[in-house]
Amino acid sequence: MEPTHIDLKREQQATLARPQYRYSAAARFFFWSMDVFAGRKTTLSKIKLLEMLASIPYRQWEILLYARLTRRYRDTPWVQQAERIVEWGREAQDNEYWHLLVIQEKMKADGLADAWYLTPPIPWLMVWTYVALARLLAFFSLRRAFLFNAEFEDHAEHSYAQFVEEHPEWEAQPVDHPLVPAVNSGEPAEHTDAATWADVFRRISLDERDHRNRSFVYAGKPEHVVSYPGMPE
């Protein structure tokens, strides 16, 4: 079967036209604190920091679920659901890590240095703070952890879509790097027209929508899933 063609520009415009999810007070506080710390303006350094945090919840869910699997191994339906979450979480972790690598390559291509808040030990302190938050949230309510992650990913999807809108010069900047197909979740780059940096970041925005959608499903809110042609099952 031929891979479905994905119109990245159309999906970016669909993201921009769709209102953001109505975030919880906790999510709004988190986004506000990031703006205070790293500035309201979206920059490559800021999204690099966000990508350093993005994979953390998936790892914490895996640790928590494996601990519970050893106690609930007789509950077959629960075990099967937990295994699906772990499998998806591993794919999402890998995807978020590729985003981080691609952003680093873009900064290198542009000759940009990291912002002050990416100087150690500052990012590591933020990472461990987020690890503690993700672990605590998942321990008390895995459903609420999924919902918070859906809010995080919804915000990321909109941020990337707007970021591309703010950089029309990326439309004329070709990208030829072995990392790009990996950003496209395993599909060859030509199937999403990721020939420019604008489309690479559009693809990342769409990846975040995929993470958002699955998080909403596991949070028990499938009505918030936003589909598109070629969306992963």
C-alpha cells in the first residue's frame, strides 16, 4: 500500500484555525511560567528546552506501569492496555528526541548559540523538576497525567504552527539531512513534502497533534481527537 500523502501546509493552517484546548489551571500556570522564564516569543532555544521536557511523561508512565504490571499480571485486559500505552510511549519518546536533534541541527545551520537558560545546570534542574511533577501526577492519577500531556502537546502543536507562520524565509530554505525522515515517524521524507525547513517544522507540529490525540484517548476524552488523512491508527 502506498503511503498516504500528507499536505503539511494544509494541516498547519487547520491547526492555526482551530482554537486551543481550554487548558486547566495547572497547564496555564506551566505555560505562563515557561513564558516568564524563557520569554513569550517562540525561539529555537525555547522549543529546544520544551523538547527536552516533552519525552519525560512517557518515560514516567512506562516506569509506573511496569511496577504495576508485576502486581496485576493476572488482569489480562488491564495488562493489554498497559502494554499498548508503553509501546506508544516508547514511540513518542523516540519521536520527541528526534525533534530535539532536528532543532539542534537547525540552530547549527543558522549559527545560533543556546540561550542562557540552556546552560548547565539550569536545564537539568528544570528536567528533574518536571520528572518529579510527571511522576507525582502519574502516581495519583494516570488519567489526569494523560490529560495534562494532551494539554502540553496541544500547546506545542499550535506553537510550532505559529512559529512556521512567523518565519516565511524557511519556505525557501531546503533541508537535506538524514534526520529528517526520522522526524516523519519512520516515513520517507518525500511522502510529506518535507523538502524545506518550513515543512520540517510543520511535520513536528503534526507529530505533536498525534501525541495530543492519543493522550486524549487514554484520558478518556476521544471526542477531542483531531483527525487528518494519513493519521496513524
